[in-house]
Amino acid sequence: MVLFKRKPVRYLPHPYIDDQECDVWVVSESNEVFTSYDAYLERMDFFKSKRFTCEVTGRSGLTFFDALRSEQAGSKEIDEAFPQALREPVLRRVQFSTTSRIDNLVEEVFNEFKNDFYPGELVTIILNDSSRLNGRVRDKAKFAEIRGPDGSVSRRAFSRYFVRIIDRPDEEALVDDQHIARDRKIFTKQMLRSFIKNAVTREGWIGAPWLVKPEIAERFRIDTNVPPQLQYSSKVAAKKAEKRNASMEQQDGMFGIWQPNKFPELKPAPKARKSQQHHSQEQIHPTARPYHAPYPDPGLLPRSWDLMQHPPPPPPEQYFPYLPGYSNPYLPPNGHYYPPPQPPPQPMPPKQQVVVEVPPPPPPPPIKYPIDDLDVEPVRDGTHRPALKFITEEQCSDRKQMENVIPGLKEENIGLLLETWNTLNVYCQVLKLDSFTFDDFVDAMLFSSADIDCEMFVEVHCAILKQLVKGENEDEGAIQISLPDLPDPDESEEESEEEESKLPTPTPEPEYPAKRTRSSLNKVKFAEPEPEPIEEDEVETVPHRAAEMFDEYGWIDRLRKRDFSKGGWELVMVGLLHQLAGRPRLTDVCVKILTHLAPLDAEPTIDTARTQYSTMDLNLRAEALQIICQLFLETKTVKDFLEDMSNTMTQYRKNKIEHQRARKEALAKLKELQIERRLLAPEPEKSPSPVPELEDAMDVDKTEEGDISIPDSEDEERLLTRSLRRGTDRAAERKRKREEEQERREKAAEAKQNKGSKEYQKVLKQIEKEREKVRAAEDAIIVIDGDLREADCPRTRVLGKDRFCNRYWWFERNAMPYGGLPDSSTADADYANGRLWVQGPDDMEREGFIEIPKQDQDAYYRRFQMTPAERKVMEEGPTRLNNAKQWGFYDTAEELDMLIGWLESRGVREVKLQKELSGQRDVIIKHMEKRAAYLVPREKSEEPPARMSTRTKAYFDDKTHRCLRWRNTTAIAELGHRHVDPPPKPRPRGKKNAVIEESKPASKALPVLNRQGKPVTRQEDDDAMIQEKVAD
């Protein structure tokens, strides 16, 4: 804005024009309209006077038009020079700032932003070898400060930036604050000052806040509602209240006895009777004077402004003649009479006078955190949630994100894979399966070959199927699940024969009307019977031949006999899915799978089922496996296992309480022993003896008044003491006395130590014993906590939700060991899943928090200048999850730290999630690193590989397909064979066989191990019983 006398020029309002045909004159630069040519010329003369100042450059002595052009050019130059990425953050920082001087404001903003960078900003990367590269900030993450229990800073706050290198478009750099810089010419104090002066304004009263100009605030969506505590009315009310309180304190001080000393108010004496009368008249009629609106500043108006329309003059005063009978008539100087004035209102006595004061509005109460996450003020510094990684192609928008994609996987089947893997690993003891990693599981689901079978894929299906139907030697092959009935063709034929054998229903005779006529009888007689509605049988075309694959040997009988080899388990899956198609909820999925397993163009044989299953799509495999996993969870075996785990957890909690009680008792005993140790300790330990040098100094002060120094050592004694007669002899005497005193004290301490050494040593041994008890109890508590975590099997526990209701899953959090079973065939991987998974919000949460009604959106927009959906786009970045079927993950320590720093501790959901992630951080990072090391391609062995014959069977390297390394050692150890293999036939009893059995070496029965590699125990009373059972 152009300045005149250091104030913005006020433009004249548009006049009211009645006649639309009259001539007007316009100043285009100020958009002012004049109906008088003289007023227009006056205004132009005012604008052409060189008394104006450019606000941007500070140049003065310009005409209004020159200053306006200079300001526009300067503003354009500032807009082009100032970095685009810094404009919004700087303006948000300046908005409502109460720093009085603009120099101080510029200094504060510059110091705050000089080491802070924002996405989209051009920066310079400083490499370790001091070389520099130009880049553009793509992403930014802030890490909060971490303090230790003692309050010390264990990690300072810092930021990390993903920077795209300009000269290398396909490369990015991850740098911190120490390896990134900004060009000095881009962000300077002078440029920042010019930008702030051009973008903000402030009112003239003291303490007024800086306000961003409305047009700029609207462009950047900056809130322009001034807080109540920064408004001028609030400041005035506060000052008035302060003055009123001060005066009340002065008047009421000392119960009103001592009045404050004040100087008398001095007023000039009246000079004439006329002035006195006029003064009294003004006092009697304070409201009789007409009100005239003040004109604008005369310096801003032309001299011919009087030619334009003026406000109407006040009406003339009316005077009246002398009224007879009025004893005190008022006679003005002009000789006219008018009625006497009304008597002034009598003031009320001080005790009855009531002063009604409107108190200032109270300030808004402080916000008590935590509150709902979306009610927290959004952070507008350019940071957003770290980018997610995806495993489906449809979620990836960049080629760089394709490295983690699982080929052919659909978005809606990610949850099925994770759910199935989690179920198999949680109940691996029930299923008698070795644990396996999620990466190996996905590899097994993708593996397809007609020549070789993947043992993991086959064993998983066979283990689950065996739990659905008992073996023929167990409970007579009882079915453990409820199955829908299949239509029996024999029953349908019998029903049709019964319908044919039934007598035909006689046709009812026609009803004749009561009043019969010939015509009516003819109508009834020759009326054609109404045709019965023919029920059209909807002939549904079955798109598969699953029913034709079973004759007399059904899938249940095959499952009872455990006939799984050579396509047997695939045929069982076909029969099971065919029968489950009778459930309405599973009909579509089962028909889709059966269409591939038993197509119409193939023979309904066992070979067809085996071939089709080996070529089935990953998505169909995931859906089929998820169906039988859900059936497995309905069995009584799972219910018994969960009940057993519940009892085990109860026993674990009791043991934990016992260990906690033992720890508490040991700590109490340890405290008593520490007190006893201090009492029995030798003299130096109880209280240190005075320093001998200080005692010598006290002796010197007593004997020699002239010696002013205190010796600190024997070497300094000769230099510090004053040289007097016989000074050397006195020094030697003091040294001899000190040695004698020291020897005496040593002898006394030795005698006392010999006297109490036995008791003291005994106490020390007891202290060490109690400390060992405390350590043992704490170690036992840690082990029990791990056992409780692994025994918590009923459901997988989510870590928490963020502000947009995305769920965060660390599947190793409960119900399974962190690194899988220690005796698994792939235990060297030492991880289970190794990824932090993020699931999108479900439909109810999305509609309740993000896609809110229009009225709520408008209210939210008025508060934060954005809707919840726009906030989600801004704060989540380009990698967003829109529904519960979408998943993403993090697999590096840097991403986890950035996520913890992005979470807001003032929100109710994110404060819990942040606490969980911070508590599990070390474990999560450890197994993320284990996964990264496991997935690195293994180096080729130096020894030449053994030659294998591949003439009859294809060979697959387990380095390419890691799932082929997996073996089901648990089933072999407990059952003696794999699940896919038929059970061994029982040997016939006989003497020969008994001799053979005795000749075999007796193998010691292997104990069943739990997930830590320890023997499985249920509700053991103490550790001694466990060791006894292991020994047996």
C-alpha cells in the first residue's frame, strides 16, 4: 500500500449518483469516482504531489502513481525471488505474531527457518567427501526429542529429507540436517524482510498482531480470525479492569481510614459571566448539542470538496417569548425567550447508586489433551507420513515401488494372505506344522510346477483337512464341522415317482349362480377353465463338473483314510468346496474356484484335479485356503486349544505374582542388610576422616599467627609457608606428628576391622545372595511375560490407529515367537513376518471421520481451512489407503522412526499408537533387519554343486525358491511321517515280530517342545517339577 505521512492512503468512497446521465470522472489507479470536475482536479493535484512513499522499497518523495508503480514492481520481484516452498510456512509463522519491531520479527523467522527445509525446495546435498549435488526435497520427516528417565536428552530432535538429485533423475538421497544446505542468495534477511512487509499489515495500537493480507491469506488458506486475547477490545477491557482494581485497592486500603495523598485539581477561573453561563448551559444540557459526523482528514481531501454534497445543517433553535408567572426567566444576549431547561436528574446517594458493568468475555479455557486426533491443529510445515510400500501392482504409481509387488495378487486378497499365514503360525502346534516366514509362504503360494510339489503348500492343506474329519481309527471318522446337505439323485427320483403315482385331483364342478337364466347357464357351461400358472423351472447351468468326480468313493471317505498322495488331497478339496457351495455366503467363491478345478472341457478325474490345482491362480489359491482355515477355526480342537491356553495363561499369571512377591521380599531384605552393612562397615566407610592437610592448617593457625597459608601437600608446604626463623624445624615437626597420627588411626581401624570382619563379611555374602534372588525373580518375570505374550492366542491384537483410522499391525506382537519356532526347518531366518503392516479405514470409520456430511465439512473448513478429506491428502502424502481392503507396509528402521515422529501425541488414538510403537521399536527393527538379511541373495558356495539327474524330473534350486527349503519336521517327529504320506499300517502281533522289536535299539521318546524349545508343560506348580518331567 502506498503511504502518505507513514500511513496508508485512504481512498474516498463512491458518491451516491441519482442521475445516471450525468458526467463522472474516475481515477483508475485508486478507483475513485467524482461528480465534480474541480474535485477531480484537486484529487489529481494531491496525487501528483511528491509526498508519497513506496511501502516495499521505502523510497519517499514520490508521486502517488510513481509509488504505486514502484510497489507493484517490487512486489512482483519479491514474489519471483522468494522460494515458493517457503511462502506458506513463513506466512503461517508470522500470522498473529505480536513482535513489535519488524526487524526482530525477521530475525526470529530467519533463525527458525535457516536450518529447516520443505518439500519442493531446491537445496544442495553435501556428501561425505565434501562434494555437492543439487536436488529438490521430495519428502520430509521430523523426529522428536527423546529424553531419558533422568531428564537428560538421549536423542536431540532432527529431521530427515528425501532429496531427488536433479542431474540423476532416477536417484534419491536420504540426508539429515548436517548434509543439506540452501543457497545463500535464495533466503536472506533482506529478502525475508521485503516479503514479510509486502504480505502482512498491522494496526496502529500498541501490541497489535501482524496480520496477513486478506487476499494472500485466502490464497494460502490461512486462518484470519484473530484470537480474542489479541483483539483491541480485549486489550482495552483488560486495561480498564486493571485500573479499576488498582483504584479499588487504593480506596479500600486500610479499611478506608488512610486516604491516598493527592494534589488538588487546579482549574482556571472563569473570566466572564457569559462564559460561566455558557459553561453551565453545557453542563445542564450535555445531550442537547446536535451530533455532526466528522469529515475525513483534511489533508486527504481536495480544497474544492465544498462543491460536492454536504450533510444538511442543524435545525435552528426555536425561542419563545417570556412566559408570565415564571419567576426566573432566562434571557439570552439576543433578547429572545425560550422555555426554561428541564431540571437535571438528581444523582442517587452513594449508598444506593448501582453501577452495572459488563465484564469482559472470559478467555477460552485451555485445551486439555489428548483430544480427538482430527481436532488437533494440522501441521503445515510440509511433512507428511512416510511413504508406504505396496505388494500389488494396482496400488503402485511409480516404477520404483514395483520391487515389492507380488505378481498377479489382487488388492482385496492381501488381507486373506495375511490372515491365513497368521492362523497357520498361531495354531502350528495343533496342526503339527513347522513355522514359516510370510515371504516363504507367499513364495509357496506362487510356486507352480507339474513335476515337483512344494512341501509347504501340500503340508498346509493336508494338515488343515485332517482336522476337519477324524481318521478312520479315531472316533469312527467323525466329521468335526457342519456341512450343508447335497441333493441326493435317488431321493429326487423317488419324489418324482410318488408324484406320478398320486391320483389326479378331480376338477371342481362349476358353481351356478343363485338366480339362473339360460344365458347365465350357458356362460357357466361353456366357460373355459382358467389356465393354471406353469412354474418355469429355472435351469441353472453348472459351470463345472465337480459332482461327476465322485462315485462310490466320496471325498469324506478319502479324507478318513488319509489318501492324499497322487492328487488325493486336491480331490478332497474339490469335494469339500462343492459341498460348501450350498452355503449362500460361499456359493460364488466356491463356484469360481470349482470352475477352474473341474472345468467343463476336461474329464472329471483325479489327474484333472491335480493338474488344475498346480496351475491355479494365486488369488484362487488364497481364497480356497482361507475357506478351509475358517472351517478349521470352527472345530472342537481349536476350542479346546484356546481353553487350554487360557488355563495356561492363568497359571502363568499366578507364577508371575509369586515371583513378584519374592522379588519384593528380597528387596525389603536387601534394604535391611544395606543398613546393617553401613553400621558394621569400617570407620572410613561410615564417615570419611578429615583431610590431614586441613588439620595441619588448623594447628598452624594456633601456633603461628604470622603464617597465612594452608599447605595442600608435602611438596607445596615449603613454598607456601612463610620463611621464618627455624621454619624448617617446625615443618619437620609437623610432618612427624602427622605421620604418627596417621599410624595411630590405621592401627585403630585395623583393630576394629578385625573385631567385626566376620560379621561384616557375613552381611556382604547375604547381600549378594539377596541380589541374586532379585535378579532371578526379574529374569523369571521376563520369561513369563514372553510366555504370556505367546499364549495369548484368541485374537491378533492391533497396535493402534492413527488420526485417519488406519490400523497398524505387528503380527508378532502376540500368539507367536518373534523369530518363529526355534526347532523349525527355517529357524535360521530368525523372523516371522518382519514388516509393520498398515490397513486402511473401514467403511464406518471413513464415513464417520473423513467423508462427513456437508454441514460438518463447512464447520471443519472454517476451523482449519480444509476438509478432513483434504487434510488426509495433505498429511498422508501420495501413498494413501482408502478402505480396509488396501494394505501397505514399512520394513526399515528409518521409516519406523519417521512414522513415530509423524504421530501426534496430542490425539487420543495416536498417543496410544506412538506408545506401542516406541515400546516395540527395538524388537521390530531387529526383525526387520533379520528379514532384510534373509532376503539378500545367498552367495554361491565355493564347492561345486553335486551332480543331479534331471532326466526324469525337473530340478528347482532352493536359492531361487526359498519355500523348497522348508520341511515339516514337527509332523515327522510327532507322527513319524508327513501329513501327505499315508499312516503306517499296524504290524500284526506275533513272536517273530516281538523278537524283531527287541533287537531294534530302543529309541528314547522325544519330549514335545514349546515355542522356546522347552518341554510343553500345562499348569506346572514350580520349576522343579518341570526339570523332573524333562529328566523323565
